[in-house]
Amino acid sequence: MKATRLMAWLLFFSGALIYVIGLWRACPLLSGKGYFFGTLMTGMFVAYVYQRAEIRNQNDERFTSVCQMVVLITVGLLLVGVWNTPLAPIELGLYPAAFFVCLLGQVLLLRSSENLTKGQEL
């Protein structure tokens, strides 16, 4: 269990650091830095809210479709932003990959914490 939790933290922090530090250096304007930070926070918030609702069995079809729509809009904004930023060709794939690694780490963290709380209840 500890190895899974450690891996989730490692994925979360490595994805976030690569994304934030890389795009901080790549974007010359503060508005661009805020744009990419906002897309990361929006994606992480939607993933967190959806996972919490799933843990509590409170999600329905409408809530799920709204979460999916917000995630698609966020990913679309990320891709448009990366495409229009002056980046090297390797960075065009690196930053979206770091975004998804960060989200994967967050989802794994929430699932491992859910398993820990279920284990304590039993």
C-alpha cells in the first residue's frame, strides 16, 4: 500500500513540477503563465470533485456529463495554449503529458486514500 501511495505522490509532484516550471520559463508574459496555471488548477479541481462524488456515491448522469464537459474544455484550452506558445517541438508534447501525469497522480492519491479509510472502517 505504501509503494502505491508513494508512486501516486511521485507522479503528482513530478507532473506538476515539470508542467509549472517548464511553462513558467517558456511563457514570457504573466498572462500566459496564469493561463497555464489556471488550466492545471481547473483540471485538478474537476478530477478531485468527481472522485469525491464517486467515493460518496453522490454522482449522477448530469454531474458526470458536466465534469466530462469541463475536462474536455480544459484539455482543449491546454492544447490551444501550447500550440500557440513559442515552444520547441519536444515541449509541445512534454507539457500536455506532464498535465495528464499530474492528474493521474491525483486520481491515484484519492483512490489510495479511499482504500485507507475503508480499511480503517472495517
